[in-house]
Amino acid sequence: MAAVTITSPKDGEEFKSNTPITVTGTAVSEVNMVALYSPFGGTSFLLAKVPVTNGKWTAQVTFNTGGQRRIIADGLDISDHSRDFDPDEVSILIETGFTKPVKVGLVTSQFGPRGGRIHKGIDIAHTKGTPVFAVADGKVTYVGRGCVEGDDACEGGFGNNIDITHSALGLVSLYAHLQTVEVVLNQSVSKGQRIGTMGNTGRSTGPHLHFEIRRSGVPLNPEDFIKPIV
């Protein structure tokens, strides 16, 4: 028997954002409290710390950011130390309200380390001219255009690109290497609105969309918000 077990929710269950989720479980007698964590954006956030009563525990947690999220339950002894208790975890889906930036394609490069540096977004490849869509309601806060194929330095290597600020979410989405840009600066856009087409402009080795999500300028894993991304 594991030292700590999550009995609810189950892997793959879906919930709305900003809605309390009841997390329940069991623990062996040596476990006095259970700490619930959720890794996100390279940091592990404490969700709750709850006492164990007669081998059982329960807590309510809320996620205000969506996508695929993990809940890790770690046992603590009477001195509030982990003591290498075996943690348990579940993976759930939190609704984001985001739609996919493209409807077809193949992920060719993930978020994270790549070639000795950090790839700040996700690359999705398909044919040139594939429609690209705004993932949520927002306002166009940056437009780079006029780039052509083969100009690696154009717009810092991003080629034709768009930033959309989603003020209600505290996020910015970025769409790079576009063939065409179909919005203008300061334009309000709706979720799912076509904003351009996939291309091969800037520092690019083939037609693809480089897609990022940022909070306060810090890149976040898009798959924490949209899963699957294609």
C-alpha cells in the first residue's frame, strides 16, 4: 500500500477553471498531514495542506489556469517533514476556454530545452497557407509584417508575427513565421477568429507556426493551456 493515495479525482477527469475541486484520499498511520502540490511553469505550487483523520483526508483546490494539470499528494509526519513518504499523483484537465491555434498539423518541437537553449514555444508544422486562429478573445498588441522567406533576421527571426493580449486572463499569445497577417495593430479579435496563415518567414527551416503563451513576459508551456495543442 502506498503511503498516500489520491482516491478522487481520477486521471483524465475534466473540470472548469476557478471552480473548487474536492480532492480525497487515504494515508498510512505514519502520515499526519498531506500536502497537495501542482507543478506549473517550472514551479511547484502548494495547493493545500490538510490533516489526516482515521487514515483519510480531504481538501478543496481551485485552478485559475487551465490545461493539463497534475495534483501531487505528499505525506508529512508529525514534525511536518516528508520523510521520503511515497507521493501519489493524478493528472486532470482544466478548461481554459482556449481554442487551438491551428486545426491541422504536426508538433515538430516542444516547449523547453532545445540545442543548448530554451525553446520558448511549440512549433506546429503543416503546409504553407494553413489558417491560423486566435486562441482567445483579445487585442492585437504587436504586428510584424513585410518579411519574406529566406530573411532569417526579419523581426528578430520571428518573421511575420502577431501578439494578442488577453487582458482578462493576464496572458499574451504569440504567432510567428506567418505567411500572411490578416489583422492590424489595436484590433480586437474573437476566439477562433482567423488572424493569418502559416508560413516560412524569419528564422525557419520549413512552413510552421511558432506559438507561445506568456505571462508578464515569461514564456509558459502552451500545453499547460491547450492539450492536445493540435
